[in-house]
Amino acid sequence: MTLTRKLTALEKKWCLKALLDAEVARPDICERAVEKTLLISTLPQPYKLHGPRSLIAHIALSQRAVGITLGRKVYITSRLFDEDGGLPLSLVIHEVTHVAQYFRDGHLGFLARYLKHYAQGLARGLKDHEAYLAIPHEVEARRVEDYLKQHIHDRELAQVRTLYH
């Protein structure tokens, strides 16, 4: 069964704070990303693919990715969702950063830059995972994740992980 949900109030709070403090985009873009993000617990099955976005998500999630952002939709492997729909906040913040990047750069701009930097990494002799880690969009998303690790308390982090009704 597929779960599709928006961010919880606590996820919104921490994602917005992290995006703004990391200066990922203008405040209105950060707010839009937090409000519009859809978290989807699925690995799209080949027979359910409806266009290039779900095909890309299927390929990425069946290979090695635990999450992939395509516009405002964040496809996350269902094994990471707990029984109440909760997710690790660090993953949510990472993927919401990509939503903000999509809104900031435009869909085609985001994808073109992302794939260009990945291909450049491979051309420089980096291995697949190293090329992925070197993509500026990924570097920025990890920087926003680091904000979480520096500012959130363990008790509130546990609350965010399990709070979804």
C-alpha cells in the first residue's frame, strides 16, 4: 500500500528553519517547498509507471537510492517509513532541500545541472557514489542536513521521527 503525505508540523518547522539558515533559496521559495512537498512511500512498479518521473523514480529506488525527488514529489523506499508514516528527519530535510532546489532552479535547470555535474564527476574518474556525493545539489542538501545535527535536540528528533497521524 502506498502512503502519500505532506510534511508534519514539526517537519515543516525544522525544514523551513534549516533551509532559511542555510540560505538555500529566497524565503518564499523555501516556504513553498515546505508547503508543497509530497512524501510518497513507494517503489513505483513497472506496470504502474506513468511517464518519465515515475520511471526515473523506479530506476533510482530499485538500484541504490533510498529517496529521489522529482519536482515536489519525493519517492522514498517504503521500508524507511514506520507504521505511523514517520521518517528520519535528516532524510526529510535532505529531500525537501531538493524540492527547494527544483523551485529555485526550475525543473529543467535542476535536472540539467544535476546530471551535468554527475557526468563530469564520472569523466574525472570518480566512481559512481563519489560522483554522486560531489554533485553541488547533494553537497548543499548534506549541508542543510548538518544544520539539523547541530541544532535539534535528541528528544525533539525522536518526537519528529514518530509523529504522524
